Amino acid sequence: MTKLKYKILFIVIVILVSMIGTNNYISSYMFTQEYKKAIEQEILFVGESVKLQAERILSFGLDIGELYQFDEICREVVEKYPEVAYVLIYDKNGELLYHSESSEEAVKDIHFDFNVVKQAQEQNTIAKVQLNIDAEKYQATSIPIINDSEAIQGTVLIAFSEEYVTAKTKKLVQYSMLQSVMFIMISFLLLTFVLTKWVTRPLQSIMSVMNAAGLGNLHARVELSSKDEFGMLGMKLNETLEKIKQLMNENEKAVKIQQSFVLEQERGKLSESLREAIFSISSTLDVEEVQQLALTHLRNIIECDRVSMYMKEAGFWKQVATVGEISTRVNEEKLATMYNHVDNIEQPIIEMFHGHQVLYMPFYVHKVYLGVLVIERMAVAFNESEQSLALTYVSQMAIAIDNAKMYEQMEEIAITDALTDSYNRRYFYNVFEQELEKHLHNKQPLAFILFDVDYFKKVNDRNGHVIGDKVLRSLSRETKAYIAPHHVFARLGGEEFAILLPQTSIEQAYQQGEELRQLIANMDVETDSGPLQVTISLGVTNVIPSEKVESVMHRADKALYEAKETGRNKVVSITATS
């Protein structure tokens, strides 16, 4: 509002200064002209006086050049009349006869055209000429001197200075300017008072209320009692604010109802999404599938760029599943350090990592720590409702993962030999059947090794069953470490073991059997009475198309029997032909 007042004041002052300046200029010019006319009249009067004196003397019959002491008369005129600068008298030939100066030197360069005087006389007008004396401009009035016969005998030249006129009018102009400045100052003060009281103060009150309303204070009101336009504007603003307040209240109620409805719908959708997600991850008992499904559903429930699951295996953190992509990856070493003492963490942790938000969420089952979810999102922070929703979902997800792991463990127990931690007979026969089907279709070679421990009964009799069990465990450990990952190793019973070798020829199987035999022969089993060494005998055979498990087993058993009968601690192979 202050800016508006200053603008109005500036405009008014410019108008006042322009008007007063123009008026002063015009007044000064007109005053100067009028003053100059007055001086010219005065000069004319003085010139007529000098002329009459000259003509009176001429009436005695004298020549104009014989006038006695007329220089003195000229000087007296200049002294008597301050407006007069010079009094000059010329004869009819234009020769200077008399002057008001003390020396000829001061006026010797003054010349003018005497014909101007003659023309003015003929036209019955006053001749005016301009003189330049000592680089100063002078205005002069020429009054002819006439004798009794009306003949021009000479002229009286009365000159006044332009500077004199300017000097005389300058002070008057200055007084006028001073009056104008005082008028402007008084007008400025009065105008400031009027603007403040009648314009800026009401507008400031209105603007203050508008600003308050803009900031949300709809209770602000304009306090103006005047009946002018500002008072009417303030009253209309108050009415508008009241209507806006009423509309806002009604709109707020409608928004609350709408928000409640939308919130209810969102809750319903979230509940349905959670129900579907939990049902989906609970419908399978495959651990990897449960983990992948859990992350996929979590990403649908909570908007994020990537979600990863980390679990600790053999003392090291490992990423077991991930869904989504992002430009950077969380530091797994930092993750391991952060959750090294996970029992101390009660709440999820959120941090910024390379420009994106990371939510670390541990999950438990029956207070047993299973792992951590790492939920990542660019820029936008995770709010409390999202954390709460994730916590609800993760608790159910943890149960599903735990169930799948328990099932996996039970299934592992069902197919694993408890003593040697190798596959058991039942599982081995199932795998054997499957490999026979593959062999029938892909025509890839398939070999089989059957072996047992030589003189195992003596080992038990001499050392006891505890040592016998230790021998079997050691043999199983060494065998599993030796065979290829796609080979299947099982304990068929007692000290008898079998190896199924897909994509392996009988020659290769024989070679591997020989290497395994040497490996076991060099194996030491620690006992109280010192290292114990055992040997094995191996029967090797191949599989032909459409062959049954029993047929292959019988042939391998026959090879094993031959190995034992021919000295033990050896490999015997029997090749089957189709």
C-alpha cells in the first residue's frame, strides 16, 4: 500500500511541478516583456526630454554641433535614470556629437545606420536599434531632433542594457519560484495526509484482511466505517469472506465424507490385496517360490522400485530373492553389520542411500529371526501407514516362509539317510526311474555304480558299531565331495551304496569308480586305537534303452560280487548291450 501512495504522490508532484514550472516560465517571460516595455516607455520619455532641450536650444538659431556642454546634460540623464545606460546624440550626417561617457574611447566604436531614423520619421514611428558595446547587448530608442522647419538636425539615442532588465526581473522570478516551492511542500503534506487517511489506510486495512484470508484466516474482517467506495469495498469483502467460510465449511464436510468413503474403499482394497497375497504365498510349499511371490505381492501392496530378501546362510548374508530394478544396490556388507545384532532392533530402519529411500524390515517367526526385507524407492519417503502395512504383511509372509522351510526340512528328512546324510533307498529308486525315462528319450549315456565296504562286519566286531557308523559317515562325506553335482549318491542299506551317473559312459564310470576306490583306500578314520583304513569293492555297469531298475541293479550287483570274489578292493564292470 505504501508503494501505491508513493506512486500517487509522485504523479501529483510531477503534475504540480510541471504546472508551476510552466506557469513560472510564462509569468517570467511576460513580466520581462512588460518590464522591458515599461523601460522603453521610460527611455522614450527621457529621450523626448533630451530632444526637447536640444530643440529649444536650436530654436535660438544655433547649429546642433554648437550646443554648449551637452555632454554634461547626457551624463546627468544617465545618473538620474538608472535604467539608461547611454545617452548619445548624433548629427544629421550620423556623426557622434555628444555622449554620457567621460571619454571618447568608450563610445568610439558605436555606429548605426542613420537612415533608420529618417525612415522612422517618414513613417511617423519610433526607431529602435540594437547595439553591441563591449560585447554586451543594448536596446536603443532613436528620437529625431527637428528644427522649426521640420528638418531633421540629428537624433537622440537612449540605450538600456538587456542585462539590466534580466537582473531586475531575476529576483522577482526567484521570489515566484520560492512561493511555488512552498506551495508544493504544503500541497505535498496536505496530499500525504489526505492519501493516508482516505486512501492508503483503508486500502491497507483491506489488503491486510485479504492477506490473512489468503493464509487461511477466514475470520478476518475489514473495520471501515466510511461510506465511500473503500467502505463499500470493505463491506463487500466481508460479505465475500463470510460466504467463502460457509462454502469452505460445507466443502470440508463433503471432503471428509468423501475421504471417509475413499479411505474405506482403500482399506477394502488393501484388505483384499493382503488377503489375496497371503493366500497366494500360503498356497505353495516351495521356499523359493514363496520368497519370489512374497516380494511380488509386496511390491503391489506398497509402491516401490525394488524389494529384496536377504537371509543368513552358513553365517553369511545372501540375497535369496529380488523383484524390480534400481540404478544402485544396497551395500550387503553394511546390511550384515547393521543386522549383526538384530535382536536389539525393534522397529524398521529407514535411511537415504545414493539418492533413494531404503526401508530395512527384519522378519521373525516365534521370535526367531529369519531375515530382512530391503524395500527401495526413489526420492519419496516411506510414511508410517506404509510401514505399518508392510509390517502386517511381512509377519504373515514370515509364517509362510517358515512353513515352506519346515516342509522342505521334512521332505529332506524323508529322502535322506539319517546316518550318512546321503539320499536313502526310496528316494534313490524314484530318481532312478526318472533318469531311465530321460535316458529313453534323450539317448544320453547313463551309468550306475554299486559298492560296499570290504570286511565291514570285521570292522564292527573289532571296533564296535560306533566306529562302524563313523566309517560309513566318512565314506559318505568323501564320496559326496568327489562326485559331480548332477550325480546322485545314496545309501541302499547297511554298508552298501550306489551312484547314478547321468551323461556318463561306462568307461568314464569305470575310471571314476577307480578314482573313488583309491580315495577311500587312502582315507583315515580316527579311532581311539589309531587311524583306521578301509577298502571298497565296486561294480559298474551301463543302462540300455527300455531297461528296468531291477535289471540294472542285478547286473551291477553281479559285477560287485565278481570284484569281491576276485580279491576285493577293486572295480569290475559289466557292459550291457541292446
